[in-house]
Amino acid sequence: MPQPEWERYKIADKYAELTTVRHIVHLPVARRIIEDGRIKSGLVFDKSRLNKSRISVTWLSANNWSLGSLYGTVEFQFDWEKLVKHKKIYWVEAMPNYHPPAFRFLMAFEDIASPLVTKYDPEKDDGPLRRVDGKWRWHPDFCSEFMVADDFPLSDISGLDFVRHHQNYCRTKPDCFEKIADPSPQTTSGKLLSYVLAHGVHALDKHMQPDGSGRNRLLDMASAWLSIGFNQVEYAGSVASNEDCDSVMKGALALFAVDKMDDGKRLLKLIAGSAQSVSALTRLIRIHFGSPTWDFGL
């Protein structure tokens, strides 16, 4: 009987606990996810053996990328225990030509009767995914790819973060802008906050909500990036009332959100001065998050 493919990637002495998996995307995709209110599954289009199937999946991974992500800069996180509960696990394939090599599992609520996948028992089968004494483990020397046959509403997300893109490789776009531009997590967080404030969407509020002392790591990082950009504007306009400043600010944020930084700064020049500009952003953040005493904490 031939050795199962997964045994080439089995856990020996080295393993990592599996508690969180991630769906990492480029910023334009993140905006679409927020607009849709969910991460939508899609057909498999790469060299996978599932690329001729009709299975729609959402891609997740346990990896943290020290040299930058291969998939984007916005990280949606999921609790593994909740994710895997009541789902059946199937081995799909290994991708040995990837750098690092990847292993792929499919997870679904339903039984899948297909010669393209093999039922996998993490408590018995000796592969790169194991459940030992109630704890989940995975092999961190490889790229873990979990294909989940389901959509994910944003309410299922357990965490949000921002990461750097790998400067040499992108798994989704050969001509990737983020790979070339190498935006910092501060930059990406600022642009996503711009989108959230300009469009009044609240799906991610719980991950950026100020705590009792008025602080939140992601909100502080994003708002600090915006304030630095505002300091580079040469204000020369006549807009001074709170209402009008807030309207101009929303328009500028909408431009920042889609990478039109210069256009956004030109619009901000309509405001009378830096103080009015910063006050407008402060008001928008306070109103959006229902935090009437929030400030930049500088």
C-alpha cells in the first residue's frame, strides 16, 4: 500500500500550536470584503487538483510571514477551535514547488465524496496537522493552506491586523502594487480607517474600538499615520465651520482610501488650517466609534 502523501510533511519533533488562522488580502480586496460584509468563497483557479471541481472555498493559513506575506497586507484572523468545530477534514494535496512547500486541507460541514480528496483524521493520521490530547498542532516549516467550503461573515472574525507584503513574491498578482510599494502596516491601517470613516461602515468596529482609557492599538496606529499626512498639507482655504470641515474631511478620506493621496491632500487645502483639519478627524472618529473623549494620545 503506497504511503499517504501527507506523511512526507508529518510532524516529527518540531510543531507549533494551532490557535489562529488568517485570511490575508490586498487592500482593494479588503475594501470589497467590508462592503460585502463577508469573505466570499470562490472557485479554485491555481494548479490545484480542485481547479476543475465546483467547490467554492475560502483560503486560510496559520503562517506568520517574517519576510512579508505572499497574499497581501490586511489580515483577518479566525479562532481555529471555533472554525474547525463540526467540520470534516480532507487532505487535498502538497505543493512541493512552492517556497516553502505547501500542504493543503479542505474543511467542510458536508461529506465530500470525491476522488480528488482523502478523508483525514487529525488524531490518527500522521501528517502536518494533528490533534493531540485535545490540542491542535501544525508543521511550521511548511506553508499551511486550509480551504474552507464556506463564506465567513465579518462577525466571525476574531482579530484584525496589518502586515507587510513580501518584496519578491505575490501568490495572487504577478504585477502586485503592494509588493513594489512595500506599504508599512501604519500606511495600510490608515487607508483602511479612511475607508471605514468615509463610508460609515461598522463591520470592523469591535477590532478598532477604543478601550476604557481611549486607546486601541490599531486605531492609534491608523490615526497617527493620518495625522502625519495632514501635517504635510499647506492649508490655505476658507472652510472653517465644523460642518463644512467634516464634509471636506470625509471627501479627503474617501480619496486616501483608494490610494489617491495627492488628490486627498489637495482637497484638504480647502480647510482654513491644521487645527480645523485635526479637529474634523477627531470628531469623525469620536462619532463613528461612540467615544466622545477620544484623542490622538500624542
